[in-house]
Amino acid sequence: MQNIIKSLQYQTKRDNVTYYAFLALILCYIMVFSDLNGALNLTGSEYFINSQALFCLPVTVFILIIATRICGWDYVDKTMNYEILIGHNRKEVFFSRIWVSFLWTMPVAVLSFILPPLVLSLINGWGIYIDMGDMILRCALSVLVIFRMYCECVLLTFLTKNCYLGLIVSFLFLEMGSTIPMAIEEIGGIKVGNFVTVFSMANFMNLVTPAKYGWEYINGKDEMVFDMTVDPSLAAATIIVSLAAGIGCILISYLYFKKSDMK
């Protein structure tokens, strides 16, 4: 298994798609900061309110590209077949890809999500717009949702047995999960509430988007303050669904890979 991991690491480092994914993430940062007046002077809370939700899509796209590439590329060129033929069992072949793709996606996705408000807080302070404790809790819950999205991409890649098809299907699946709750609320007039946790992308957007705000008299003037308090039932549902769905996706992926014929 160690040899497969080394091979996958070497392959990923030399793959142009890896650099395209990082470049896309950097360009997203540049575009967001260029749209904000005096972006480097923002406090951490100002950035979170104005820009954090914008990074749901770039973070998701990065996961889509890297996870599906690492898990599905060797289906395309039949490398997996050779690994099995030379004596590696399917458990080693599968979990080596899970491990490498996890190491490449999760740290980058999480850091790209939490680093900007953290750096701006260190430079300019946190500010007054939202409570820091509420933000930390929402970011922690968001990490679990990011893990779930990664696992869903892994499952769809192994089901399709193709990194390109896996990328397309995963993107459509996640995007559909972001539009269905909105359609239910806008067309059906039904509040989805904690039902939003059924869809990973909708759950992600819900966690980083302020729902309520009010005005408070601070330092001699009225300031808009946002309520980012997390309802305990939403937090519990997010934790349970994210972990159950994520682990379930990996388990189903392994069982399918173990039993299916190689192309």
C-alpha cells in the first residue's frame, strides 16, 4: 500500500490538473478581494459577512477536481488493473486513493475557507459585526460538511469508474442539492428548516450565510450586527448527517469497488 501511495503522490504532483485546481482557487481569492473596497483593511467579521459565502463554490470545485482526479484517473488508463495484477489486493488499491485524495483535498479546502478571516482578524481585529464564538462553531460545522462533500465525490467517482464522468456527475449532484431547498421554499412556500442538512451544498451555504440582523448602538453610532447563533438542533443534525453520510459513502464505495469487475 505504501508503494501505491508514493506512486499516487508522485503522479498528483506532476499532474497539470492539480495546478489548474490551485490556480482556480487563487484566482477566486483575487476576484473576491478585488471586489471589496479596502479589502486588506477589513476586520475578520466584516470579511465573513461580505465574502465567506462566496467561497462555498470555489472550495467545492477544488474538492471536485482533485478528489475525482485522484480516485478516478487510473480507471481511465487502466493503472488500477496493473496494481491488482502485480499482487496488491483491492483494499490496498482503494484505501491508498482515499488517503491520498483526502490529504490533497481536505487541508487545502479547510485552510482556504478559514484562513482569510483568521489573517484579517490578526491584522485588523475581529470587529463587531458577528460573535466570534458563533463564527468558530459555524466554521467547525462547515468542515464536517466539506468532509461529506469529499466523500460524496469519492462515491460518485467509483460508481462511474471515470474521473471525468465522476467530476460532471458530482458537480451536478452537489448543485442540485443547492437548488432543491431553494425551490421548495420559493415555489412551494415551505420552510425547509433542518431538512437542509439532507443536501450537503445547501447545508454548507446555510452555515455561512447570515439569516438575521439588527441594529445596535456601538461607539456612538448605530451599527448593523448579524445574528449567527447556531440552533442546537441544526448543529446536531449537521454533525450526525455529515458523519453518517460521509462514512457511509466511503463504505459503499469500498464495497462496490471490491465486488465490481475492472474495465
